[in-house]
Amino acid sequence: MIKLAKREEQIMQVFWDLNKAFIRDIIPLLPDPKPHYNSVATIVKILEEKGFLNHETAGNMHCFFPVISREEYQQFALKDIVSQYFDNSYPRMLAFFAKEQKLSEKELDEIVDIIKKDKK
């Protein structure tokens, strides 16, 4: 898997929300300034070539759907961030966010509880 460019990721977010869509359906859901149809079509084609999207044909149009789930991409992106900025250390990453976001003791306890619950 490879890291997506900003606009590619924005388009994938819409596909992940909709599950299936024609290009014309996703443009209104993209952030401003709205890209031109041809620009979105080009990016969708690139996403398909990268293996993030596939399509089924409906008449003379293509209906696109995600091949890679949001969760799969989140895992990849998080591993990439941890690798690039935190020397592959999740504790360093969590400490950074706790410090930068000025998390309260209660919020830190909630994080620990979530982690413990997920490990069961």
C-alpha cells in the first residue's frame, strides 16, 4: 500500500462514506474549492490503478467502490506516521499526543480503559 496524496485521500473518504458512487455523486461532497469533473475522474482512475478502487459498469458509466477499507488505510497511515516521526515507538507517539493536546488525567484513563478493553 502507498500513501495517498491529499486530494486522493479526500476522494477516498467520500467513497468510504458512500460505499459505491458515480463520479458525479462524489463531487458535491468534496471540500471547497470543488474540483472539476475531469480532475476528479483522473484521480479516480489513478486510485483504481493504485488498487484502492474498482468499478462496475452501469450502461455507459462506471460505478466505483473501495477495494481497500478505511480501517486498512488507517492502519497503514498510522504505522507510517509512527515510523517517520516516532522511531517506530507507539508509546512515544501517545506521549507526544498526551503532551501536545494537554490531555487530562481522566482522558488518559479513558485511553487506557479502551486499550485494555480491546485486548480482551
